[in-house]
Amino acid sequence: MANHPRLLILALVLVVAAFEEVLSTSVMGPRHRGGRELDECQLSRLNSLEPTNRIQCEAGTIESWDPNEDEFRCAGVTAVRHIIEPNGLLLPSYTNAPQLIYIVEGKGMQGVVLPGCPETFQSSQQQSQYGGRREFGQREEFGERGSTGKREQFGQKGEKAGKREEIGERGAAGQQGRQLRDQHQKIRHFRQGDILAIPIGAAQWVYNDGDRPIVAVVLLDTTNNHNQLDLYPRRFYLAGNPEQEHPSEGERRRHSQQPFGRRGGQGGGEGTGCRNIFCGIDAEFIAEAFRVDMDLATKLQNESDNRNSIVKVEGRLQVLRPPRREQQLERGSRRETEWETERESERYGRRGGGGYTEEAGSYEGYEEEEKENGVEETLCTMRLRENIADPRRADVYTQNVGRINTVNSHNLPILSWLQLSAEHGVLQSKAMMVPHWNMNAHSVIYVIRGRAKVQVVDNNGQAVFDEDLQEGRILVVPQSFAVVKRAESEEFEWVSFKTSDNAMINTAAGRNSYMRALPDEVVANAYQISREEARRLKYNRKGTTVFMPEGGSSSHRRAEA
């Protein structure tokens, strides 16, 4: 009997330890794991970073930042920039880290292959028999109404014509003389200003169907808890013979004497052989797995392909896809208004009224509810895209000064899985963003255009960065480091990737700030100033996040007030 209390105490200790482990992962976020040094954020100086590796492809360019830079090691991330020429195809690949992509320029289409999800885009029977390009009006989707107004139920016995057609081994073996219908998973359009979220291990491809290059900045979060490899970013290609965008130590030494620019031969490697994942599998195994002949199996290995990872499509890419939004807008502005209303309702709740207020910093009137209810959004139907450059959706806006848009797990729920979020901002000339710090995330700032004076301060009160931040460069601001920006060009535009799905900032000045929240007497005694001076510190700045300093025009100051 005497042992029972000891066993009970031991059981309670184990339960508490397990609870603390779960709490640290779910609440604080999976940022620290074994293999990462604890002193990697002991930074006495920050640098604005530019790409260190460049790969020239047949139809574009890939530029990557060095993941071994101290700033990237502190944040546990790295970055890549894809430039895809018109009619260029970024070959299918997946990574060992979740990706958050911002579209700086251009528009195109993207496919993200989610395991176990049905091929909900398929061609009509008429097209499969006679060929030719089909329009969206003939599209049939699983469980959705087509343009004919008839509902087709897949998964039940029979189709609307009463005939069952099996796509698979039985159909391929028994209907040799019949052409199979094309069917594939959902294709998503994207445009300038979109954030695209890609889960870890999900294969994706991108095609530029526009008339100007796509410029996309990709953040890879290698310290995400789902990455069970080391902290080095790896991209696994499923086709072609591409070079690695983040070369290994040996490859870097081999290329160290070469100038920043084209590597290898005609868009390919240095003749070192095939580099997609099928290259390491025997052609016999490939033939058996796909039930094809050896000749076709060897073509998957692409040993003679020298186009690299962005290839030029012959003609135009003919895939099943819905029309672009611009085509729908031609049908009238009333439909656009209805679409926006429905979209906002979907994003911010369905119960009761409410709206965003700058004073409250949130959408008032909506009750908070559990995000992961398993009903509103499933793996196969979840949204992977959100536009954060649209001025109409600004979360913070001051006329003639600037605006800020954010995306997090509240308006793009998949980000709760990726543990990432983003912020897009624009400042007019000489406008400023108030001194602030990121409470629960590192911030990776990429300059889209323009130039700004940026200062970053560490916990010792030392300025670890005090320089101009230029277009195309990245600045990593560690968690809790204070930062302030002032636009030096006509307009300064940036996107910040945050290493939390619900990143929060705390401001030092203005409404809703640290200073405004303190009692007058606390401010007066903390800074050894009079009570009147304390009140000026608290109330002189009327805005919240962006403002025009006294050096700006009087019209700017009136707009802020």
C-alpha cells in the first residue's frame, strides 16, 4: 500500500510533462527542435541580403539566398525567387518545408497535388472521342452542377447516360481502342499580390499563361515541426534534370570560382546525370509501377534533358481550367459586388453583423469560434490563395500615407497548419511605420519596390541595422527586436513573411500602443519627465500604425487627423 502514493505521484509527473510538451508545440509553435543551436540569434549586426546563387533555365531564372546566413539560421527559414517567362512551366516538385509564396508580378496557373483528393477537373466525353480544345462550359466536377444545369453524382452506380466508365487498370486493359478522358486535380489561378500556401511534401507546378514574366518570392520554413530532416532546404523534383536551388557544400565549393550567373551547360547541369527522383529507381520498377513499357519508363528519368527546372511549353499548355476572374467581371459589376460580399462573409464569419475597426484592431461583432471544426474546410477543398495587395481589403489605411494588409490563419485557415502568415505594406514618400516589435514571430521583409530607411534595435538597445533597404533585398528582423521604417522613395512597398500563423505586433507610439496604455504617472517617472510631457508623449500621435511625420505636407497631417 505504501507504494501506491509514489506511483500516483510518478504518474502525475509524467502527465504534467506530457502536457507541457503538447502545450509548447501547439501554443508557442513548433519553432525549436533538436539539432538547432540555442545561440543562433545572438546577432550583433543584421545585413540586408541578396541572392547568392543563380540558375539559368530554358524559360526563366531561379535565384536563391544562402540558408547558412546568420539571419536565416536565426529565423529558421530561407528564400528563393522564381522568374518564369511567358509560356514557361516550372516543373513539378516538392520540398521538405512548407512554402509561402508571394506573387510580385505576373499571373498564371498553379497545380498543387494533395494526396487522396479526387480529380475533380475532367474533360467531356465528346472531347475525349474527337479531340480538340474544350471550354469551361463543358466542365464536369464531382458533386457540382455543370453548365448544363444537371447534377452528376460520381461514386454512385452509373453516369447520367447509364454507362459506367472506369479510369484505371480495367479501363486501360479493356478499352484499348477508346481514348480516355483527361482528369486531374483542381487548377488554381493566381495574380499579382497573391499569397500562395503550399503544405510540406505537396507536389506543385506553375505555368505562366500571361504575357509578361512571373516574379515569385518563396519562403521555406525549415524549422517547421513537420520537417523531420535537418534544417537544410531540399527540393525534390519529379521531372526533368534540374539543378538544386540550394546547392550543397560540395556544389558550392565547385562553383565558387564561377561568376554569379549561369551554371552548367545549356540550362542544365554539368553532365552529372539525371536529378529527379525517378532517376534513382530502376526503369524496370518504374515500368511495373505505372504498367507501361520500358521505353516509356526510361523517359521519366530524362537523363538527356538540359532545360533545367523551368521549361518552355511547345505551343500553349492545354489543360482543363475555369475562366479567369477578369472574364467573369465582363458580365457586370453587380456580380462582382455580390462576389465580394459573399467572400467577406466567408472570411470573417457567418453569425451576426460586424466589421473591422482600426481602433479595435479586429472584426467586431463576430463571436470567436474554434477554427478546426472539420466541416467548413477539408483538406481537398481548402483555399490555398489570398490576395494581400488589394487596397480595398486593407486592414490599416491612412489616406495619402500608406496601408497594411495581413493574412493569417483567421482568413486563410491552412496557415494554421503551416504556422506562417504574411503582411503587405505600402508607404508614400517620407511616410513612416511606427516603432514596433513582433511579439511571437520572426519577420522576413522582402522589398518589392522602392527604398526605405530602416532601423532595428536589439535587447541591449543597440542598433543592429541602420541602413537603407533596397528593392529586391531581404531583411530578417528577429522576434522582439524593435523596428521602424521610413519611405525614402516615392513609394515603398514590401511583403513580410512571419513565422507564426497569427503573428502579432506591439507598437510603441500612437493609438493602441504601449505608451498610450501606461498611466501618466508611470510615464513621467519612467522617463524622468513632467506629467505634461508624459501626456504629450501619449496623445500627440493620433494615428495607429502608419503616419506622415511633421516634415510631410499639411494635407498629409490633416488626413491622418
